[in-house]
Amino acid sequence: MDYKILIAEDEFIEREYIENLVEKKFPQINKIMTASNGQEAVDLFLKEEADVVLIDINMPIKNGLTALKEMKDKSKKTFVSIVLTSYSDFSFAQRAIELGVTRYLTKPTNARELIGILE
């Protein structure tokens, strides 16, 4: 089965790191899309209908949680959502839980943990 993944992260180095990790470890993912802000993430998701969304919370234009809510509201597709953040603020985690995220990870991203979740 082929999968599509969307990586939404405003920090270039972090975005590239995750993209390279996914490319190496998951050859069954046939399309990796990247976005550098929340609005771009929503637009790509609605156009391509990703199976997995890895999204940072604190991004320009639209934060990750707002973008995830819009994705869920505008699409009938069920998808796995993984939130990445540098913040340990409980209100972010609580909002992510309300949105039904699969996992909530703190950055810097731990490669083993991310690989385990994606498997």
C-alpha cells in the first residue's frame, strides 16, 4: 500500500531532518510533502489528502493546531496526526487531545520514537 505524508514544520533544518528520516526508513511512503507554515499545510493536505500529518504547533500564518482543526473540518478523510512542539505547555497538549491527535512529541525530534510511531 502506498502512503502520503505531510511534514509541516517552519524550521528548515528540522523539516529536512524529518523528511530525510522518513525517506530512508519508509520506502512504502510514495509521496512526502512539506510545508513551512500552517496555511500551506492546510492547502497541501486538502489537495493531496495525506495519510499522515506531522505538524509543528508554533508556525507562521496559522499555528499547527488551528491548521489541524481546519484539515479535520474540511476533509472526510481519516488520517494520523502527530504534533511536534518545543513547548511543554499543557494547554497545547490538551487542545491536541481534543483534536484527536495520535501522538504529541516534543522537539528536538527523537528519531527512534518517531520511527516507532510511524511503523
